[in-house]
Amino acid sequence: MSNKPTAQPETNRPRGFSTLCVHGGEDRIKPCYSITDPIFCTATYTFENTQAVIEYVTKKLPREEYGRYGNPTEKVLERKLAALEGGESCVTFATGMAAVACYLMAKVRPGDEIVMFDECYHRTREFCTKVLGQFGVVTHQIPACDYEKMEAAINKRTRLLISESPTNPHLSVVDLERFAALGKKYGVETLIDATLATPYNVRPLEYGVDCVLHSCTKYLGGHNDLLAGAIIGREELLEPVRKLRGVMGMGNSPHAIYLLLRGLKTFELRMERHNQNGLALARFLEKHPRVEKVYYPGLESHRDYEVARRTMRGFGGLVTFLVKDADAQTTARVVDAVRIPRIGPSLGGVESLIEQPMYMSYHDFTPEQRLAVGIPDNMIRVSCGIENTEDLIADFAQALEKI
């Protein structure tokens, strides 16, 4: 019995998105004829003899050498993620922060500058300002979606333009074509963190963005049971990132890789429900008398609705809202009163989650610092899971009635 996989013959017929989720990046016949890609729990890989080692290092043969540099199942995962994003190549990591940290360290040197929108994930901003700043890298934070100010901040030392889209928790949506055009105009590499969008709702590479970042912990994994990250783009841009990942040991574990591959099989089906629940809950909350404001790009009242409508297939499951005439304690009563969402950080899983950002993510900020970054005491962030829509709405209705 041979356990060597055989490549799936290519076809000129375009594949549907869910078909890519199930089969993209995979060989048709897998090792030992398993229908799923096996987990390779190994720290190292052996060679038949010395000549095999010599041929490997001199001919750059496509095989594994040591666990820190890669895993066979990891290669399948990277091909699948690249296919879903419409990208040439992908590098996966142990977490989303490992992905962004490795990418940034591979791209900048002392004296270089980064220009980013100020609604990027707060840990990404912290890494740029506090960690890279120690090594002489300057970061300019520009008001989200202010393209004129972003362009004005670009100079000969600028190496990267960075944004999240949609942003978290304000859900601002970047005009990707305009963002990418700035990078092309000045010869600066562009990166979009599309964790909240996912490749189901938008594919930034199609708008000219150079690289896309994902915290695969969220929607891509989808079950709140793994940590992972990924960068997708052209191989020439990702080669230094891949090499640095191997040096720094930022790769993922075999079991997490397997769980992510399994989660991706149902990705499109899950995203359809996330999109449905997010939009329905946002519309309900917008009309509720105890709600001051709702942040959701699928609402016509959202500042970036036209950009979102033009560029996104759906608007995701994350909904942020402000409780009307409420202080921190009253807002916490709403959080505590819901029965379906669990209180916790993260998003994108099948279970709904709820949090008060002032406590969960910005607890170490002063009230003045929180207001400066748009985090008032009466803000609630909800990550809609895949529960029945009517159950989620009924749950929030009863919670809001208690204040």
C-alpha cells in the first residue's frame, strides 16, 4: 500500500466558495487513503541516508526537515487559505498577533516608518508603538478612513500602510481601492487586517492590497477552540516573513492546524448565519428606545455604509452599541442580563459572546484615555454566533427591559 498523496488535477471551471472551503488546497488522494488530512505529531523528519540530506540541501527539495520550519498538514492549510483569499501564498502562525508581529519585524528596520489608521486592533498598535518603537521604528496613527491625512503622513521613510477593515469595535470600513492606490502611488507595501470581514465577505487582494492578515482564531476557525494566525499575499512579499517565522519559532501546533482545517470545511455555512444574525440584531437594536447608537456597517445610518455595500458580500456578526442614558454599572446590567451570549473576549465562534470594552479590553486605560480612543462606559460589543436569530433578538429584548 502506498501512502503517497496524488495531486488533484486542475480544472478551468471556477470553484464555488464552499467547494473551496471543503476541497481547496487538498490532494484528492491523501496519505494512507484517509479522506481527511492526517495530523503529523513529529518534532523532526528523517532522511534515508547522507546522500538524501545532500540532495535536500543542494536541490531545495520540497519536503520537511524540522518541525519549527513546517508540517505537511500546515502546507495544506496554507494552500486552502490562499485559495479562499485568491492569493498566491500564505504563511500561518500560532496566533494572529504572532502573524502581525513576525510580518512587521520582517518588513521594517530602525529609522523606518509605519502609517496606520488609529482604529487598528489595539494590540497591533501597541506592538508598533511600544515594541518596534524601542528599535527606532516610528508609527503614525491617523484617524480611521482619513485618506488625505494618511497620504500627508507618507514620506521617503514610510515602509508600510496598515489598517483593519472593518475595525474593532467601531466597525469602520476602509475603501480598499483608495487605500491600495495610496500604497501603489508611493511604492509602499499595504496590509489589511481582514479578520472581521473574512474572505467570505471581502477579499482585499482583489482591490490591490498587497497582504491580508487574519486572526484565524476567530471566524476562520469558528469554534472558539484554537489559536492561529495567517498572512496571505504574493510569495515574494511573504518569503522573508516565512524565513523569520522559522527562526523565531512562531509556527502552530499540529493539533491546532488540524482543528483549523476542520473548521474551514463549514466556513461559508457559518458565515451566512453570522451575517444574518449580525444584521438582524443591529436592526433590532437601532430601533430600541434604550439604545443610543449602533455601530454596524450593514445599517444605512453607518458612516461607511456605501463603502461596505459596494465592497462587502455581508457585514459579519460583530455588533457594537451604546446603551442610552447609561453609566458603566447600568450597562453592565444589560451584559449580565442576557442568557445566550457568554461574557468573554474574542469573536467569530459559533457561540455568541458579549463584553463591555471598558472592562474587557481597555481596563488599564484611564477614563480620559478611553474616551480619546472612542470607548465610552456605555458601550457593549456583541459577537453574534450561529444561534437562531429570533432567540438572540428575544434575549436582548428581555435584557434591555430590565434597565
